[in-house]
Amino acid sequence: MTENTTAAPAADQPGLPSSLIPTLAGITYTDETIFALEQEKIFEQMWFCAVRSADLPKPGDFRTVQVGRESVLVTRSRDGALRAFLNICRHRGARLCVEESGTVKRNFQCPYHAWTYGLDGKLVAAPNLTSMPDIDRTEYGLKPVHLREWLGYAWLCLAPEPPSFEETVQADVAGRLGQLDAIGNYGIEDLALGRRITYDVKANWKLIIENFMECYHCATIHPELTEVLPEFADGYAAQYYVGHGAEFGEEVSGFTVDGSAGFDRLGGVDEHQDRRYYAITIRPQVFVNLVPDHVIIHRMFPMAADRTIVECDWLYAREVVESGRDVSHSVELFHRVNQQDFDACERCQPAMSSRAYAQGGVLVPSEHHIGEFHQWVERTLAGGR
């Protein structure tokens, strides 16, 4: 990719009323060249939330994930640590693991020429390797990828020198909640997976983020959610105010599809967080939803300019999951929200190539933070932060 590739263009809308904010231009959501630049400058340079740590409990467990344009192999090594490598054999570039997940006993072996790598990435065997004593088995091992565990997930970074985790990922959380410690009250790393649903959304990743960040649409398409969180019917998203959590309705007992009671409050959640919903966007591809008795985490995997895989995890106290308690009422609420949101994004995607959207659309004042997100995209593609 050359440096003069066109970045995401700002919309040019002369004479726009002062109460409206221009969006990005329509081409930003459809052009594969712009999408490739986003892969290069955003997803391959920033911390990317890839795998839930508990999905790989034993040495030899692995999962392959798409990060930008790269396939990455994440595995549990024999010392118990998670490690990540580019999923490419160092011999002739064959894809090492083609399965999405699985377990190996000792090593990863390339199915093409049988080059074999340990769980630490080191080259341990290959046909006639003993006749090539000058080969450094570490140097010709798998290419490592930076990995950091936080909130019970493995975050990866493909950049040679990753950005500060504290000044990017954790700063987004602190900027939303007012302080980083507030998320620690939910003990996310100790929660158990109650349900996982994967959505294949035929829409650009930015449309999904924009949708999640605002609630101007909530009264229109989220009847169940606005019953539980009445203030959302007024169009102000939970992310509109720093530190603000949307309060449950007076007659609502829990964050469930019918407002019925959920489970006991998570142990560390304090009084001011009780009966409130907090939404957090962690750029570039994570949504965190905090409610008193569970946590919902979305991870986006942008696959094309018009396609995004979203993996959504519902996390509960370990005793809730291990006892087999019914989580369907709480899962159903946000599952419906997801379906409603993704349907809306898919309704917008075809219009992004319309001449009516060539100069983009507009944002109302309550959506000002989406304008800030657009500025961040433009700045990042231009080489800034």
C-alpha cells in the first residue's frame, strides 16, 4: 500500500446548518482501497481483542483469528502462557492451521512439507533438518505477535512496536467511565461464558460502531431496550456523558427481555453502579456493556468493506453458569438489540454507494461523539493518533 492512497474523506457539505455535523463520505464505507488502508493503519497497528483466554484452557489448545489482513494463531503454551504467531509456515508460506480452533498434542506441523513448531513457536523438526546445522531454530520459528491479557481476553498487536496499551485501550475505558478502576468492580476476568452468538453482518465496521455509539434510533427500533432503560427513548446514548450509566426503569427488576429479575449483583459492583447500564467503545473493534449481574462483550472482525463478523459474549458469575441457571431472558434482550442494530446497519450499507450519499449524511447534536470518531478515523489513516 503506497502512502498516497486516499484516506477516508470528510464530507464536503457547504451551507450546512450549524446544528448539524457532517459525516464521512459514502465512499468511505464501500471502497476496498480505503478498507485496505484501514486494515493497514488501524487493525494492524492497534491493539485488537481477539480471543477469550478461557477458550484456550489447556496447553496445545489453539484458535486462529483474522487480524487485519493476517491470520494469527493463538495458543496456550506448556508454561501456561498464551502466545500468538502469524499463522504462516516459515518454509514456503503455507497456512499452518486451517481450522478455526482445536488442540494439538505437542507441536504444530505444516501439512505441506512437515516443518514442525513447538507451542513456543520454535522450529523443532523438518525433513533433513539435521543436515542444515546453520539454521537457527528460533530465528526460523514462527513469527511472534504481541499479546497482552486484560479483562479475560487476549489482545493482539501486529505492529513492530505496539502503542501503549494504557494510553489506548485502557484510556478509552477510563475516558468513558471517568476512571479505569470502575470497570474492575465487575471482575470480568473471573466471569464465565454463559452464551456466545456470532453474527455475520453485511455492513461496514464503521456503521456498526456509529450505531452502537448513539441512541437517537433507540425509540424507533429498540422497544424492549427502551422499556428497560426509559431514558434511551429520549435519544441520549449511555456514552453521551462521561461516567453516566443509564438507569433502569422504576418497574424494571433486571436487565432482561421482559424486565424480570436477573441474578445477584456481581460481587464488586458498588451502589452507584447498581441498576445502571454502561456502554463502552474501545477503539477500534470492541464494545463492552456493563450491567449489575452480567457483562456483554462484542468483538468485531472486519472482513471486507461491506462485511463484518461480530462475536458477542454474555458473561456471568461463575456459579450462575456452573449451576446451569437459565440465562435466556438476559441473553434474549441484547440478542434482539443486536439483531435490530445489525438490520439497521445492513439497511444503510447499500445506500453508501448512492449518489444521494456521495457527500455523506449528517449528525444531530446528540451524536457529536460520532463526529469525534470520524475525526479519529481520518487522523489515524493520515498517520496520526
